[in-house]
Amino acid sequence: MTWVTLYGICAVSFMMVMYALESRGRLFVLLFATGCLLSSAYGFLSGTWPFGVVEAIWTVIALRRWRAA
């Protein structure tokens, strides 16, 4: 297992947990956005740029939801 794979497992797991906890408060929406950003970085590091782009878009969406909350 490479360090990129390990990083990806941690980033995507963190993102999913924060998504599940979003209903608990505004902070979790911000943490979900952070998880999306980390997952986007993983996508680009692993060479799967479409995943990186989609996660970057989700980062922007989550930040807009955080600001609106």
C-alpha cells in the first residue's frame, strides 16, 4: 500500500464521516468541505483527475452551504 493510497483512505473516510454528521451543526459542514478538499487532492495525486475535479466542485458547494447556514 502506497502513501497516496493510505492518504486517500483517510481523506475519503473523513469526508464521509463529516457528511454523516452535518446535521449536528455548521462546523460539520465546514469539516465536510475540508474533507472534500482533501479528497480532491487525493484525486489529483493518484492521477484520477476527474475525481479531483468533482471533489473540488463539492468543496465549493459545501463552502457555500456553510456560509448560508
